[in-house]
Amino acid sequence: MGGAFGIVAVVLLVLLVIAGFAWFRSLIEERARAAEARADKLEELLEEVKDVAWSNRELAPDFATIIIDTIRTNEEVARRRQLP
């Protein structure tokens, strides 16, 4: 009887460890998806700001140029980081 109890306890412990691992992994994946979604939204916002600056450049040409150049410079730096 004691041997069967030990086996059941080990099996339950293994199942708990697997369940805990799966839970933590799903939590990490969920956070990664949320971070990707946030990054996508920020990229869309940045593109919108660039478009607004370009379409309204006659109101403040120097300011629009600064905004557009800053965004493009950061995009180029990000692209360079992605290259192998």
C-alpha cells in the first residue's frame, strides 16, 4: 500500500510541475503577445504622427522637418539593428 501511495504522490507531483510550467509559459506568451500588440499600436501612432507632420508642413515647416527627420533616423537605426 505504501509503494502505491508513493507512486501516486510522485505522479501527482510531476503533474503539478508540468501544470505549473505550462501556466508560467502561457503567462509569458500572453505578455509577449501584449507587448507585440502595444509595439504595433505605437508604430501605427508614429506613422500617423509622421503623416500629420508631412501633411501640415506648411504650418510649421521647420517643426515638421524635425519630426519627420527624427522618426526616419530612428527607423534607420532600428533597421540596422535587425540586419545580421
